[in-house]
Amino acid sequence: MKNTSAIILAGGEGKRMKSNRPKVLSEVMFQPMIKWVIDAVRMAGIEDICVVTGSKREFVEEYLKTLPFEVETVFQPERLGTGHAVMMAVPFLEKHRGSDVLILNGDAPFIGVDTIRNAFVVQNSSGEIDPEVFDWEAPRKISENRGCTVISAEVEDPTGYGRIVYETDAEEFFHLSTLKAIVEEKEATDEIRKIKEVNSGAYWFDADTLLDALGKLQKSSKTGEYYLTDTIEIIKNSGSAVLAYKAKNADSVLGANDCIQLAQLNEIARMRIIRELMKNGVNIPCTDGVMIGRDVTIAPNTTILPASVIRGKTDIASFCEIGPAAVIDDCSISQGSCIANAVLKNQNI
């Protein structure tokens, strides 16, 4: 995706985590949540990234320096809402006039590459969407003047999320519809609260349209904060279309505000990794206590037994037996090796 950029909001303090570090550095399967987000953005083909930092910004800035590529940062000195956070990145946006910018949360690690790319297609197709992209029976014709595409998802329990409300007769479009509003739960009627399609907090914006909308954004009279969702009405009033792309994976909206929710994210990620390995021929007869990092590679015909933790840039060849109770970190394990009740780090075996 040429001529695109991304802004990642990472200013949350995360008080309920009871951690001395910012929430976005809380780990899901051994990697900070923000690393999952950055990886998805870069895998989607977006290389120009700006991270909005806030509370304890030095921790985020130090972590970003360890990455093998450059990430720009800006500081939000006061937490005055998502709209205010994006305002801090106005100089970054100014450099990207005439292009599209992706805005997303640094604590929502499961935003998918396909979701980012599909929403970009929606944002940029010239008035008609190819049905093959979304498994439709016919093309979808929409306004060519698109200011924003909101990424949404349908969840079983929408409590706490902003609900997606469409214009009349838009449901026929399924994955692509003209958005009427994003209604926050505290302002929703009982009928709107029944809606299960919610805002993921990720958006594609036309950069020029967003800059104009940010200049018109007003503080909430109730909270004194600036909400990015309020730009939807501003953009629609300017004559540009606002669309919603419904992600196929409901996990796209998931984040964590405390350690209980973080554990739930870890379990989702753990089983994702394990299932993918099993599909590729790795034998994991019992998944109890098995934790495998995203950067680990394991060849087919290898067996992983319970209570095994494998992380880092570990590479395990075929016909190995790992576990029970093996901890392996940044190692290279040769074909046919058997490792049990051991702790290995930075070793070639």
C-alpha cells in the first residue's frame, strides 16, 4: 500500500494493570501488545508509522528504539481523549496530505493484516468494490468521495463498545455500508444497545479530510475530552462518505484493561499459534502448559509435550521431542533431539 501511513495511539496509563509500565507494553505471548500492532501494520505494507505516547512515555520510546526500523513518536502531555491524541500528530499528518492514514489502538493486538488491507480497498476503490474481495455475488456501488472507513466487528457481548449504526436500508451491503453514527454506550438507547456490531477503534482516513475535521472538533461538554468518533459527523456534514468495513474476525476489537483480560488475550494467542503449528504437522498431543512464541519455528514431525515454554528466535528441526517441562529461549535445536526437564537459552544443540 504505497503512499500510506499509520498513527498508533499508545498514551494510556493502564492503571488497572497495576504495572509500572504503560499498558501497550503488557505482553501477549512474550511480546508487547504494541509490537503485535506494529507488525500487522508493517505486514500490511505500511512503513511510515507514528506512535502517540503519553503516560510513562520513556518506556515506550526506549522499546521502540530496539526495533530494527524507525518509528516516529509524538507526546500527548494530557489525556484528553482519542481526538486529542490524534491532534498531537497533526505535524505527521501534514506530511501525508493527499494520502490515506490508518489510525488504531496500540493495545488491540489482534488487528489483522487482511482486515487492514480490506478496509483500505473499501476506502480507495473508485466507486465500485470488486465482489471477489469480499465473497459477494455482485459489486457494491458507493460514493467516490470517501473521507473515512471505520473498521468494525460483531461481538457476542458488545457491552462498553461504541455501536455501529447504519443509514436506512444499508444492511444489504453486509461487509460494506454507509455509516450513520458511532453511538457510545452511555449515550445509546435500549434499542441501540442491542446492536452487536461495534467500533474496533481502527480507521482509515483521508489525511486532508481528517486534518479539516480535527480543526473543527469540540470538547465533550460532559467529559472535557475530544473524541475521534465525533469526526464522523463532521466528515459526513462536509459531504464526504463514511463507511464501515466489518472485520471477519471479532478478535480485532479485543484489548486488555487489567491482568484478567490480558490473560484472556494470551490464551487466544496461545491457541492460535498452537493450532497453526498443528496444521503444519507439529504434534502437540496435549496443549496443557504449552506456550510458544510467535517467532518460533518448528518443523513437521516434531512433538511438543506439556509444560513446555518455547520463545524467542528459537528454531526446532524435525523429529524432535520437546518436553515435558522444557524451557527453550533463542535456541537452535537440531533434528532428532530430545529435550525434557531442561532450561536452555542461546544454545545450539
